[in-house]
Amino acid sequence: MPTKAETNAQHALEAERRAVGHRYARLDQLREEKTEQLKKVRSSGAIGSRQNQSERDSFATLYEDRLAQLNAVESRLVFGRLDLDSDTEEPRYIGRIGLTEEDQTRLLVDWRAPEAASFYQATAFDPQGVVRRRHLSLQGREVVSIEDDVLDPDKAEAEGAAQGDGALLSALKARRTGFMGDIVATIQAEQDRIIRAPMPGVLVVQGGPGTGKTAVALHRAAFLLYDQRERLRHSGVLIVGPSRTFLNYIERVLPSLGETGVVMASPGQLWPGLDAGEDTDREAARIKGDLRMVEVVKAAVAQRQRTLSKPRTVVVEGTRLTLSPQQVARARDRARAGHKPHNQARETFVKILVKELADQLERFLNEHGGSENEADRSYLVEEVRTSQDVRVALNLCWMPMTPEGLLTGLYTKPGIRDAVMPGFTQEERDALARDEDAPFTESDVPLLDEAAELLGELDHSAGRAAAAAEARRQRDLDNAEAAVRNVHAQLSEEGIDGFVSAEALAAYNDTEHERMTAALAAGTDRTWTYGHVVVDEAQELSPMQWRVLMRRCPVKSFTIVGDTAQADAPAAPGSWEAALEPFVQDRFELAELTVNYRTPRQVVELAERVAMDAGLTYSPARAVRDAERDPILASVDSEESLPDAVVREVGASLASVPGGLTAVVTAADRVTALRAAVGAEFPERLGHGAGDVASGRDVLVLSAREAKGLEFDAVIVADPGAVVRESQGGVGNLFVALTRTTQRLAVLSVGRDAPAALLDNLGQ
């Protein structure tokens, strides 16, 4: 016979199932309403006035976006409940979005709303009016378990209850899937304070491995999109991650939180149309990341604005004209005085010299034209402009340039490097040399961006296109204002926060072109400036990469997360002060995450010994749990023996952590051989990127750099000595590799080629 406590628990579970079921029913109702409204709007067709069409398209877009949000929150719609010490307020349910009944009675509080903050921040010492915090665990739409934190001491004693951490530990022990999940149900107090911090300014979040930096950054982006929606709707949010693999790993988090209006990019994707690969030459990457390259690019542009060493003869319609060095120098100086980009200033340069040559031609014709002296000579300017001789001469003096062409010339021509890099050693100049057809890499992107700022557009119609776009935008704004006046009451009823501004409608509406959201527009426009930028693994960025990001966000609104101990990039500044001082001086706030949620204590201690022995400055973090066993440290006799040993260890990991994700992390030059060996033994299970357990791809082989920001159930670090050598003796990447696991760690060294902290424990 069940005890009274068991009976009460069952009744509570059944009550929560009814409550959650009611909220899912409301979700379904809203989906049906929006589907019908969208269908009705679409069926109206392109009829009526332009204002009618504008209203129709605007509302169609609003309904589409609302439907996308309602569909995205299906999983774990409700995850919490707050019981307050007020006798009048009903329990407050916390979920992924806000929901109300038709009569506006609140059903569900968005986790980002101020009313939900106490779900994450209340403690027994500071209950914030909370008597009980309840965590709801769902499978599909059904509540399968509940866990209570009773914060009122008297009630806790009476119920025999206490604060628990079951929900958190359950989430931490869950098997990895190959995709990052949100932590919206288990955000901890120190994380929540960072997530809800005010938007303006630069916020740096420092934290060791496993402290939830990435999760905090993504949830902060979702919070800001909620809290500052009107401000960020037009400008968008940029999220920068270390690699394409990392971006694929996190891509589902924000949609699961009801947000899709962001641009995600790796440092190699910040130049539109380019997906630059990883740098393989560390010395070249170091030089390209140096802020001195700003002056190098500036000098390279100026070098393409030349004078003549002696007079040059040009032929226009059979007449020989002279272009003097003095003329070219004067035209160049006047063009530069306008402070326009190179390609726009060139128009001034060409206009001046074409006019002077046309005047020279007119004088010649007047002197030798006899009775035609009074003839109209206005056509002469066009004859001079289209002369092949003149065009060649002017291009030699001031060639129109693309950023790609400018850099290619710098890299392939020693004479240019010698001319524009006077402060660099010959070895540094030579390090930039490359073949003309060599692809651009990540470290080239900031230089392309710098060159683009100085060169400007080649398209002479760009200004006219911009003016036309502005006129179209103003016209749509006028239509949107009329639409808002006509249907304000309907908007309030639709539950879209009661009001949509004319600016929002205009941003959604474009009846002449395919609709492009702010996020889509930003992703294809190099000059786009964002309202906020989130940078993950930020310790890796070079000064030149920081310069690009600061240009993307002139208001300097940043969330920067990283761990300086994990820095490995050759041009990484090494501290937040060094990274940010050139751009914001000391005007940034530093917050620190101090609890390691991912990595078991034994692994944390091992990784910290490696860091300490290397003199690495790291942020110690308290691990919240232990692993079932200590890290496995072993060695093989030779490099040739390593693949077989790795295959055996992969098999052991799969058996030890069934249903989990196993990763072999090694040096980049070891990946191909180890991947081939693992693929031969586990062909159906070998995955790409961050893996995908659902499809059976639960074994990965990747470099330490590719593993940054990712997490796995089991990790095998293969040949740690090679990982260190790859970083020219630095242990930052090895520190990363050792701390990717949530359950099991094995380290396989080749002989005694490994840091002493690993060798001291060999065989344990």
C-alpha cells in the first residue's frame, strides 16, 4: 500500500500533467489560429491598392514568424513552476515562450521575462518571495517527474524537503547527441546574472572549460532579442564561433528558444561569399593578425596611386597629346584631398586628367583647325575618355582595385612587400609569400575587410542603388503606418505583444523584391552594422580580427566569452586587456564563471596539472561531480602502433558509455591516419563535424582546434606530444582536448612524448 507521501507525490504529478496539457492545448489552438489567418491572407491575392497589398504581405510575414516560433517550442514547452508567498497569486509556470488565454489570463511566463528571474536566482538565503521552485521533466508532452526546491524553511521542515540539484545533475549526465542542447531549464544563478546583464557596453565572460560559457552566450543572445526586440529587429545580432563545426553544433539552440533572427559566422566567414579555411602557416597568420598590417594595407593602396617618372605621349583620334608628371601629381593630390576610398577617388583623378587632356586637344585643334576654330568641342571629353591610350596611361597611374587583387599583389610580388612593409624584417615579409592561386585563409579576412574600407566599391551605380533602396524603404514605411492605423485593434488581439510598429511592418514587407530579413541582409552585406555581437572562444582572435568585429558593431555592444588559458592562435593577444585596449581601452566589464558543470573532477585536476606545469594562467573552476573512474593514461611504443591502440580504446569507450558520443582528439597531421583506422573498424559509426548520435554516427576523429567548444561523453586524446608540438610548445590546445569529456577520458601517448603531468601518472 502506498505511503501518504507517495500518494501526495502521485497527485502532484497528475495535477502537473493536467496543467501542462492545458498549456499545450493552448499552443495548438494558437497554431491553428495563425495557420487559418495566414491561409486567409494568402488567398486574398495581389488585389487592391498598394497599401492593401502592403498590409497583406506584412501580416503574412508576421503570421509566418509567429507560426515558426510556436512550432519551435514544442519540446519541453513548460519546465518550471514558482509558488510564491502571496495568497492571491496563482502558481507561476515558466516556459520557453509566454502564453495567455483568450481573455489575457497568463498561462505561461517566458523564461526571459523579469517575472521568471527568480526561478533561476532564488535561494534559501534570498528566496525573493518564492516558497517553492518546481522542476518539471517532460517526455514529449507528458510530465514524467517533478522535483521541488522548498525555499521556505518552515515548509521545508514540515515536508521533509530541501533544495535539490537532481534536475541539473540529470541534465549533466545525459548522453551527448552531437548537437548542443539549451540549458533553459537548469540555468544557474551566476549564469543567469550574466544572461540578464544590460546590453550596452562590452561584457567579457571568462570561464574555464565546462563552465557553460557557450550556453550562457547563446541564452544571452536569446534574452537580448526578447528584451531589446525593437532595437535589434532592424540591426540583428551576430554570433561568431571558432569554426564551421562549432556553428553546426550550436545551430539548434536559438531556434529551440524561439529565436531565429541571428547571423552565425566563423572568423573565416566574415567576408561575404568566402568560407576561408584554417591557417596552416602559423608565422604568416601571426603577421597577418598584427595591427601593423593596417598601415601595410594603407600603404599598398597608396602605392597603386602613382605618378609618372617622365612625360608620356597618348594618342587621341590621331592627335598626339602629352601627359606630364606634374599633371598626374596634381590630380592625385586633389583626388586624395577628398578623403574618398580609392575607387571613388579615382573618378576624381580621371575626371581631372581627362579634362586637362581634352583642353590640350581643343587647343591643338583650334591652332590647326583653320575656319573651324569656333566649332563646338564638347565631344572632345568623351573622345579623350574612350581613348585606349588614355585609359592605359591612367590605369597605370591609378588602377581600380578589388580587395582580393590588392592582397594577391602583396603576397605574390616581393617588390610590393618591400615597399609597403618597411617596419618588418625580411623574414616576416617572406613569410607572406604565396602562389597566386592559393586560397585565402582565416587570417586574410581582416585584411580583405581593411582593403575594402580603403578601396570602396567598384560598382559606380552603388550610390544610385542605395538612393533607390532608401526611397523604396520610405514608401513602404508610409504604407506600414497606414496599415498600423487600420488594424491596431486586430494586432492587439493577435497576441503579438499588443502592438507592432510601422518600422517593424516595413522591415518585414517588400513587395517588389523577395523578402529579406535583417539577419539575411546582414549576412550578405559586408558593411552591415549589428546591434549586438556575441563572440565565443574569443581568446583566439587576433587584433586584426577584433578590428573587423568592432567595425561590424560601431556602438560597441558585445558579449565576449572565452578562456585565455585555452588560447592557441599565433596572433592571440594573451589577455582580455591586451585584446580590447586598442578598441575600447579599459571600458569593459569582466564577469567570471566559477563552476565546472561538464567536466568530472578527476579530469579537471589532471588538466589543471598540465596547465600549471606549463606556467599557463587558467581560471580554476569547481567541478560539481566525479567521474565513475579516473582518467586512463597509457602509451604505445611507436607512432605506427598508435592507430591500433586508438581503435581498441574507441571500442572500450563505446562499451563503457553506451548510447554516448566518442571523440578521438589529436594533432591535425594525425587526423587522416587515425580516421582511416577508426573508419575501417567502425565504418557505419564514424561521423563528421560534431557527430549525430541519432543517425548512428557516434564516433569522431578531429583535431584539437576543431574540438574547441564541443563536448563528448568519451574522449581519447591521441599523441598529446604531437598536439603540443603543433602549437609550437604551447599546451592551450591540449588543455582543450583533455577537458572535452563529460564521462570518460583516455590519453594515449607515443613513448614518453607527453607533458610531465601526464607521464607522472602513466599506467594509472
